[in-house]
Amino acid sequence: MKIWSSKWIGYPGISLVDWRRNAVPAPEFRCCFALDRQVAEAELFICGLGYFEFRLDGEKVCDDLLVPAPTQYDRRWRYRRYNLGTLGAGPHVLAVTLGNGLYNCMTPEVWHFDKADWRDYPKLICQLEENGRVLAASGSGWIVCPGPILFDSLRGGEVYDARRELPFSAAAPPAERAPGIAEIWPPDQPPHEQKWRYAAVVPPPGGIGEEERFPPCRVARTVPMRPMAEEGLYEAPFNLAGVVRLRVEGEAGARVVLRHGERLTPDGKHIDDREFRCLVLDDTLQRDEYILKGGGTECWQPRFTFHGFRYVETECVGRVRILSLEALVVHTDFERHGEISSSDSRLTALEQMARNSCESNFVGMPLDCPHREKNGWTSESQLMLELFLYTWDAACGYEAFADLIADAQRPSGQLPGMVPSAGWGYNWGSGTPWDSALFTIPYTVWLFTGRSECIGRNYPAMCRYLAYCESIAEDGVIRFGLADWLPPEGAGTVEAGFVQTAYYVHILDLAAACAEVLEKPEEARRWRARAQQARAGFNRAYYLGGGVYRGTRSTVPALALQFRLVPEPDRERCVQWLAEIVSGNGCRVDYGTIGSRQVPRALFENGLTELAFRLMTQPECPGYLYWHETLHLTGFPEWWDAAAGGSLNHGAFSDIAGCMYRYLGGFRHSVRRPGPSFLEIRPAVPAGLPDFTACYRGFRSCWKREKEWIRFEFSVPAGAEAQLFLPDGRTALLRAGNHRFQVRK
């Protein structure tokens, strides 16, 4: 654990005692210090809540954005470590600017983060060291001044007055001591004077500090925004998460207002914000404002917020001319290690759409949408999980998110449907499919990486959660929670209790598997016995016999098959029933988010490859290709009929692209040999697909139809092995290198 000799510091003379008070300008802290000799390896340890940005001697040292990622601040806060390299002898200036983030969420919304127990004005802890020796530490000797960011909000936006920029000075500007603690600043009279004052030592956020060990958010790419026919409107090439870089010229005091959105009003003249208004309840949502200082070309981008958008509506007040707008794509900067390709452009379009939505929905943590909510829904985190792990080196980010789930757990074992939570989501928006993230994420990370630490840290929370489940089960059935969320309109039936109890069995199986990983055989046996009891209760409640359950949606047989609920003698009949439902619908989707993960997988796992491929590629609504071919979307939406409403940049249905890696490419991780150095490769080869290639961490699976043959090429990276299972039944152990096979059609 990090030893801090520094103190948490904040604005002097203020105290947040009323959650309705206005925000204050973003504070800039400065520390002037001198080194008596050259320092070869200086390290900075820093946490600024909600977000921080720092400069050394007037220069920004790194390109990190939106750090640290949100946490359950009264349980856990995270600092980052920066290697500053060599610092010369003599004076230096460290400057840190803080944003509000989720820590001080003043935007009124339905999830009550504006009333969170942890809420406070931004605060900072900072320590500069050389090999453990403290060179500078935050404390009451630091100075602070309100900077040019007059307002910043995670869900709202940012207001920046360039006239108030604080010039860099190598010497400390004169500062004064605040006379005492004021309860508030009057809400209608925020302070606009820019006086340097000495910082106040303030209480810490309440949680335990730990180092943030996953990559920060960064600008991934920059794309130009095209002026549209309607004056003041601009369009990006695709729907994205990020901010806009504005280039303008004009007179001092002139203003440019930017409003962001992913839809336009029916007349095409304005941003359509109706999807937002039902959840976020003020006018700051997705709105930025820049106030010019005058005197030439000015360039600006927000620092402590991000938006989800494809369109930007501009409003100019005063004499000002917009020179250009650029969209900066922002997400957590995971290294990419997977890709797919095919001559079938439908598949590559779907994978690109799913990947774009997943990138947009991991900004510090997995999210449900980058515009209206920015919430860490535990369901969406799982639904994006395997695509993330196949495509990016994202396991460390998911491990950190699993820890947040445990942080939000109540003493009873109950979990909210989203984390962090300020108290909302425990009694609605949760249930076993959502809560299973506490089990699914650590176990899947172990399969992909071989690292069991996340399982070990969270296993006690898993045990508490299963005790909670037992407390709400009646006759072996759990009825609290959501069902198959967001199915198409008019889809068949599936009961909430069916879904909740099926997932209860599933997480008992996962608990047993986690206990085995941790070498707890007695506990594993206990969980497996509980799982068998839960299966019996499930089947008493819902099984009609002959492989058929109560319910008419494909989600029903898919869950029964995937979670091994159906009695083994009736399994083949249940597979037939699933095939009858899917083909009877013309391979149009009849499921919501739960089925979106389980139905395609159940089809592939049980040899129904042709049906699974038709489900992927049929073009009618409801269906995946409808979004691409008819609606021309660039990401996956929230609703199957996205033309009728809902978010247009959601990750909930993206597992269909994860299935491309797992089934068409055939990449499977093995319980016998978890981690990246061994895979089972079981490629599925639909008749309607001419070729397919998947690459993952140096493994390559490629197949192509040529006349009467299917030709396979596999590559295994150095130090790795793969167990191959070909469609004709042949198997082979593949060692490092390239391998070729062919199978007659």
C-alpha cells in the first residue's frame, strides 16, 4: 500500500453542505519547489477528484484524459503514477487542474449522483518522489486559484472563458490565506475574482487508495466534421464518444455554444435531445461553451467531459467566426490485439459497428451509452466482455470494474444494477443476470489471461451474494429482477422468474468453478450441490417435459441449453425446439439483451451453424443487418427498431461480433490450460460464407472455400500451442508456426 506523507487539499473557505449548490470554477493548484541537485528518476503519484490534469514547468507531461476513472469513492479511490524522468537542479513549478467528474456530479438526473454520499468539491493529493524520497507533497503550502473553466460536468459539458487563463510563472504568485470556512458560496453569485489563495487541507474521499493500473483515456483519432446544409450544423463521419476541437477567431467576450447529439429533429435543423430529457434534467447536457479572449486564431477542446454524438449544433454570440470543427474520438487506450476479415462485407460491417460501439462505451469503465447516461450497467459490461477481450488487451480494465461491483455490495450481499451507485439500482434494474457480472468477469478474465487474482479478491463477495440469493428464493425460484430486457415489439413470452432462476443456477456453477481455481474443493462441491438443487427447483417451476419449457421466445430454450438446465435425455429435443423457434421466425430476432448473448451461442454450440449464420445476416427488422443496410447506422443501437427511438450507440447487442471470433474463427480458451499461450480452435464453416479470417494475440485462423475443398490455414505464435478440431472430426496439436489442412465439402 502506498505511504503518503502528503495531504488532501482543496479550495479554502468553502464547504459543500447542500447538494443543490452551484458548481465552482475548476481550481488550479500550484507548487513551486527547488531541487538542490539533478534528479534522475522522478516519479509523481497523484489523484485529483473527480478528474485531474497536470503540467510541469508550464508543459503538459502526458496525453492522458479523464483520469482517474470513476469509483465508489467512499470505498475506493485510485491514483496514477507518472515517471517524469530527469529533473534538473533549481526551481520547478507543478500545476494541477481539477474537474468535477462523477465525484462532484451536480447535474440533476434520475440516478441521484447529485446526492451521492461522497460528493464534495474537487480535491487533490500529490507526491513527487525519487526512489521513495519525497521531493514535494501537497499540503497547505500549495496555492490555488479559480481557472478559466467556469463549469464542467461529466453528463453536462464545459464552459471555458479564455480571458481568465492563468499565465505560467516560474515564481510563485502572491497568495493570501482564506479567513475561514464559509458554508457555501451564494448559489446565484459564484466567485469570479481570480485571487491566489493558500490551499486548505480537506478530508479524504473516504475510500482506500490504490494505484490505477489500466490504461488511461486518450484521443484515439481525430476526424473532420463536415458543415451541413443547415447553417450551424456539423456532421462527423460516424457516431462516437469524445469531444470537439474548435478553431475560431473573433472579439474578446464573443461566445460559441456547441450542442452535441446523435439525432436531428424531423426537420433536420436542430439537435434532437428528446432521448436525453427523460433522464438528465437540466440544460447543460452535452453542451459546451467557449468564450473568446480575442486577438487571433484560438483553438480549444474540453478537458473534463466527453459526449456521445454524430452531430454538433453551433450558436455564435458576438463577432466570431468558426474556422473548423474536428471530432476527437476518446476512449480507454487499450492495445488492440484482435481483428477479423472476410470477403463477405456484411460480416465486416457488423463487426466494425460492434467494435465502434464497444470503443465508445469504455471510457474509464464499461458504459451503457456515452451521451445520455455514462453509467456502468453490469449487464452491458458482460455483453461486451468477450468482444473486448478478443479485440483489445482490456482484461485489466475489466478486473478494475469487477472490484467496483464488489465495492457497491450491501452487507446483505445485494448488488445494484450499475456501478458506481449512489444508492440507485438495488431495488430495480438488477437481478441475477445483471449481478452475475461479479462472477462472469473474474472467471472470464482468468480464462483469457490465466490470472486468478480477480477471482481471489472477489470470491468473498460472491459468497455473500449467493447467501442473498438464497434469502429471496422461494421454492427454489427467484422472481425479483428484470427479464429479457429490450426485446423487439411483439416478441414472444419469457417470464422474469425463468430468466432470474436460470441465471441463479448459472452463477452457482460459476461459484464452483471459481472455488476450483482457488483450490477450494470442499466449497466447489458445496456450490455444485446447491446448483443441482436449484436446477431441480427451476425444472419443477418451468419444465413442461419433452425438452420444452414455459415461454415462446428463443431465449427460453437457449438458456436451458447453455446453462445445462434441461434433463440430458431431452437435450436433443430442446435443440430441435430452439431450431423450430428461430427458423419459424425467419431468423428474425425475437430476443432482448439476455437472448442476444445466449441464442446465437446456443445455435453454434449445438451444431446449428447455418441457422446461426442466417440469424447474423438476415436483413429485415428485427435483425442486425437491418441497422446497417436499412438505417445506415455506424454503431449498434439500443432498440431493434432504432428508427423509433433509443440510443444509437449501445454495446448491449455486440456479442454477435464476439461470436465471430469464438465460432467462425474457432478460438476457445481452455479450463485445463487458461491464458493466452494455449487455445482450442474449433472453426464453424457456414455454407453461405466463402471465407473468414480471425487473428488474436498472434493466433490466426483462416479458411476459404475452393471448389470441392475447404482450405484451412492456422498460425500459432512462439511459445504457444493450440488443439485443433476440424469439421470432419480430425484433431491435431499445433505448435508454433504455420499449419495447413483441407477438408472436402
